Amino acid sequence: MILDQDISVPPDLKFSSLRAGIQSTENYSRWLGNRYQGSMSYLSKEERVIKINDTSLLAEGSKSMIVFLLNYKKHTISREGYGKIASYASFKDYHKFFPDIIDEFMIKNELFLNGYKSYVDTGPILERGQARISSLGWVGKNSMLINQQLGSYTFIGVSISDLSLDSSFVPSPDLCGTCTRCIDSCPTSAINKDRTIDSNLCISYHTIENRGAIPKLVSDRMGDMLFGCDICNDVCPWNRQTKESSIPQVQDDVFSNKMKLEDIAFLDKESFDLNYKGSAIKRATFEGFARNALIALHNTGRDEIVKESSKRFSDLRREQAALLLEKS
Ligand code: SF4
Ligand code: SF4
């Protein structure tokens, strides 16, 4: 069955399919070999790597993988004193609504025989690589999947189906050309020549995944960034002409400018859970989020709050404050 014929698709969604089976994962192995994964050790677990290499092992009887792109482009403005968050963190956590969109599509179009299994960032799958080989775009120099119509502000989801499906492939050319805007704009030079990111230098990694203090080399270049980093997406010319998402959950801005930096610096777990319930920001943990706020306060000349917070808390805040206030 050729999948992308006779199926009507909403404008914010794109999909394609490919046969489940052995994949080329050379770049991934090299990335792990260079230890660019930072502290995310689960990424190199043997069981995970085996499944990444052979996608037919992801579910019993799997024949095809359907790859989805969901447009989440939106304009968010950060107010002074609140810190910047990545645009995807301004609305409800996409892990909570994207799987429903995939389910609806799979069921409506009867794209399985006995069952299917879906993943949104949760499985041993190299989503960008799968999207690239299923012709949904190319992996740009910023390491993001770029689709000619949607740009790179997309979430990638995957469904493993027991139905044999193909797409009428039109391979996506690499349209980065001689552009190097993302590389030139990255504040920490985290973008490698082979289109991978060195997590040890990436602001997005540190503000979300790092559970320790953020090294000065990175924190000095964070400005008032509080959660994630959109710079290498924002500067990409392929995002200039793309349309903003019409998905209601994406339009619903609930988390940007939620709390002032000076309040986050004194945040406890209870208020964090209350204020950021249902948000992707929860991934950072309350201590990590408060640590990020101290960095933003330091970088905007408000060390008196950094000092006060570090006096009051003996957690990660004190450790980060010591680094920030160290005389160089
Ligand atoms: S997310 Fe930010 S820090 Fe990370 S590679 Fe992109 S521009 Fe650099
Ligand atoms: S900014 Fe330029 S080099 Fe970077 S991903 Fe976009 S087109 Fe490619």
C-alpha cells in the first residue's frame, strides 16, 4: 500500500513511511564515541543501540514506520525580568497532546492490522534520521530536521505498524547550501561540523538536562535564558516564511512570563509543581530551574538576589552561586 495517496492531512501535520528494518547509524555511533551526549548516559545503553540499529525490533510483527512532523511554530515574547524560554515550553507539554493526534490519524486512516505502537521522544529511535530517510526533510547544519514547508519548528513522532506501507518517495535535497548562520550565531560554539551538537556546550542541554552546576564557559553566554535555547532555529532562513501553527494547544500560551526570575530564585518544589503543572519545564526539575534563574539574574547584574538565594538554600543554587560569584 502506498501511504501518502488519497489521505487528507491537516496543514500542520506531515507524514511519510518507510519499511522497518536495519538502519545506518554511523553518525550516532560517532556522536556517542565523542561523548557529545553529556550526562545523558541512557543514550548509549546497549539495548537501546540494538533497537536503533534495527527498527523491526521495536514492536512484534512490525512492518512499517510512519514518521510524523507537527508544526509548532509560534511567536513568544519574553517580558523583561522573566527570562527567555524555548517557544515549545510556552504551551502545554507536547508529549501530552501529540500522541493523541497520532492516534487519531492512525485510527481514522486504518493504518494497522492488529495494532501499532507510537513514540514521541520516548523510544530508541533516531527521529530526525528516520524523518530524513522517509523524505520529510534534511538534517540542517544546526542538527535539526528541516522541512521545506514547515521549517524546523516541528515535533517528530513515530508509529510502528504491522501493515506494510510505503510512501512515494521524493528524496529531500540538502538545502543549507553555503549558509552558516546557525553555526555563527550559536553563543557557545556547540555545533559540530558533522551536523551534530556537543551537549557539553549546548545551552539547551544544560538548562534542561544537566543536574549539576552549569560551567562558566556556558553560563557566561546564556544572557537571561531560563529554559532551552531557540537561537539556531530562530536564525535559520528556512523558518522565515513558514506559517505559525494553528494547533489550539500550541497557540495556548500558558507558561511564558509565568514567574519573575527573582521569584524563581527562591522557588520550592511545591510552587514549581503548582505553577508548571503540565509543562515541559518540569523536565528541568525545580532546583535546575532555580539554578537557571540565578544565572539569568547574574548575567543581568542582579547579584544581590543570587547572594540572598544562595544563603537561604544549600542545594544546587549554592553550588551555582559560588561559581557565578567567584572572582576571576
Ligand atoms: S540550542 Fe543554542 S546553544 Fe545549543 S546548539 Fe543551538 S544555538 Fe547553540
Ligand atoms: S541556518 Fe543555514 S546552515 Fe543552519 S540549518 Fe538553517 S539553512 Fe542550514
